[in-house]
Amino acid sequence: MDLYGIGTALKGMVRVYQETARRSGRTTLMLDRLKNGDRVICLVTHEAHRLKQLCRERGLDVEISTCPPDDPGRLFERGTPQGATIFDHSWVEKFFELQVANVIDSFDHLQRELSGRSEAHRETRRRAQELASQMTFEPGPRGKGHTK
């Protein structure tokens, strides 16, 4: 648990950005910067189709595709484009949202694993004691012991 609320604040900042950036011209800005040979990665298929149409209207030869932001490594399977790889603003927003959630989860996991008062620790300790009590040490060949 983030005692200081930093994770919650980060999530709030992402949401505030998403709401305040609506209708601010991000797609137009991206289209103005695109060059032939660039690749655009979108979050959803319908946005990819819309961007393809907008690029055609501008006479741009741009590759446009989708990829889930929780698995960006899949983009390396496609090779590199002639130009730059540009991420649609919706993809970037979702990527950052997921990364903030991952950081919060990682921190919670770290704190939970390093603490001894949680039910998970008590359960782990109980299981370890049960396993230890079930194990017996018997002499093996050449004086080496083994457990059963």
C-alpha cells in the first residue's frame, strides 16, 4: 500500500491529462509531422482505418497498424519502417496508464513481500512448517542422508 498516495496521484494525473487534452489537435499535429515511409501504431482498428483515410487524403504513404500497449514487444516482429515509428495519442495514453498501474502493483507487491504481518506470509509460514514436519531424514548409502 502506497502510504503517501503517490500511485493514486500518478493515476489522477494521467486521467486529468486525458480529459484536458481532448479535442486539442493531437491527431492534426501528428498528421502534419508524418512523412512518407513512417509507421503509425494505433490502439484500435477503427482509429487505424480513420488515420489511413486521412493519410490518403494528404497523399501520404504511411504504414498504419495496431498493437496492444501491454505487449509492445510485438512491434519488433514487424521490422523497422523506412521512416519513423509514431504512436497514436490513444496508444500512448493507454501505455502510460498501464505502466503506472504496473508500478503501483509492483510497489504493492514489494511492500507485501517484505512485510511479515500479511495473511500471505502467515500461510507461507504454515505451509513451510507443515512440509518440514512431514519430511524425515533417513541415512542413505555411504552415510549420505536424504529426505522422504
